[in-house]
Amino acid sequence: MKNFISWWGISVGIFCACSHPLQEDSEKRSVILTCPIVLESVHTTLYPGIIHEAHSISLGFKTAGQIEKIYKQEGDYVRQGELLAELDDTDYRLGVEALQIQYDQLKDEVERTTQLFKQKSVSANDYEKAVVGMKQLGVQLQVNQNKLDYTKLYAPTNGYVQSVNFSPAEMVNTGTALFTLLDVSHMEVKTDIPVQEYRQRERFTRYYCKVAGMDEKFPLKLLSFTPKADGNQFYQLHLTLNEGLPDERLTARMNVEVGIVSKDTTTTTKVAVPLTALFCDTESRKPCVWVFGQDSTVSKRPVVLDGTDGEGHAVVIEGLMGKERIVRAGVHVLRDGERVRVIEKASNTNVGGLM
């Protein structure tokens, strides 16, 4: 009986000793961790700007003549290759037909001369004269064909017709501007910046513009700086909207607000943390976060805040370097130095952690 009691006591002791770590592990608080997001140290400066078309094009015929038809009016949008106007081509067409008849006749004569030359019935000099004469007539035929083609005026690019300077039945000379076309294949933005900003242009990282009444920011790409100040000591900045089809909401001569994003010269490291990771220390009444250590314990870390980033994160300017792992959920029930259990994010193939 005594042996039985002693063995029972030993067994109970061993059981309690073995079960104690399991009990401690089950008492660990579960937390979810996250990492601070290091924010880019930049600042944005706003300047007024104006949208411009790529450039204005004066369009005219490459030959003289009488205007027969004008197909486009002021304000019309035209696409590249679209017919805009044409001249009366009667005389040009007759000239091409006359030369075509002469060319076909001479071509037949050259073919006969070639056969005679092969039979040595014609001298080499007469043969060469016939071939050269056909080539010269062919060139004249092509010149007249080009003039006939020049009686039609096509749009060289996409754009809007700003002005029409003549009417049908009027005579125009070679190169006389019939249309003024606004090239809107891409849009440009121009703004003026002061000399202080111009000196720091190496720090510029990106550009955008905003239109009054629209929340959208349109990204811009730098074209050039004008390296000469105007009378007010301003430098002109040339930008273009990103490649692609122009936005129909943006038109030439529209006023915009140009944003220039520059690198900040301060050395302060800013990081963003979820608002749920913050708690107020009951003793110091200062905001803090829990930093997760390698030994699975958490330690309290005071931080200095600088508002929010507008996306549900608090901006921390002191206390964190961005390499720490901090507690995101469960911050109000932890104690300094407490050992915790990390809840890992469930994988896409193990939703709910069932496997």
C-alpha cells in the first residue's frame, strides 16, 4: 500500500511538471505583427500653369490652283491622313494623260529598238538615246503625277482646325496657308518657377497637374527647362502629359495647378504605422507601440507622431527606424516584457488555418 501511494505521488509530480510548460504556452497572448512603412521624404510645391497644344501647323497645298472643295470647318477634329480640301485638278489630270500617251508610245519604240539592237541592226548610240529619252519622259510623267496628287490636302497629324483662311473658288499659290491646325497628338504644360526653385531642380522627382473641379492628378513628364530668366526672374518649365491618347477633358489654354515633388533635405526618417498599433502609456501619457523582440517578448517604445498620411496610417518621426516588427492587433492587453505568440497570416490554400 505504501509503495502504491509513493508511485502515485511520483506520477502526479511528473505529470504536473510535464504539463506546466503547456499551461504557460496556452496562457500566451496572441498578437498580429506588422512592419512600419518607410515614407519617402519629399515636399510638394504648387505653381500655376497653362496647357498648350504640341504646336500649331500652317497647312497649304504643294502646288498652285483654284480651291474646289473644303471639307473641314473651324473647330472640327481631324485625324491623321484625313482629306481636308482639294483643288480643281482638271489641267493637272490632262497633263498627266498627255505625258502618259507619249510615254507609252516611246516605250513601244524602245522595245522595238532593243530587239533591233540585239540583232545588231541599230547602233549602240541610237539605242542609248532611245533608252535615255524614255527615262526622261518617265521623270516628267512622275512630276506631273505628283502635282496631280498635290491637289489634295491631307491632315499630317491628329488635331483641331483652328482657322480656315480661304473659301472655295479662290486661287491659292504654292504653300499658302489654307488651314491652321492645332496638333494635339500630345499636350504640353508650361509653368514658371522662381530662381530659388530653379537652383534646386536636381531634387525634383516627379510632376503632376490638377484642374479646378477635378480631384484627379494627371502625371507629367519633364521636357526641358528654359535656362534663361525672364524680367521677373522666373524660369519656364516645359512638361508633357504622359504618353498615350490625350484626355478629352484637357484642352489647350486651360489653366492648371502644377505640382513639383522634390526630395526633402531633412534627415528625419518618417515611417507609417497602422493606427491600431498605437496606444497611450498610462504613466507618461505618450503614444507608444509594442516592439517584438527575437525572444518573442514585447517591449514598449514611445514614439513621436506627425499626423496621418491620409490612408489610415499614423506618421512617426521619432522612435522607429522602419526595420522593427511591431504589434498591430492586441496592443491594449499586453505588458512590458511579456512573451507572446504570433498569429501568422493564413495562406491562400489554407483559409482559416484548418490544415
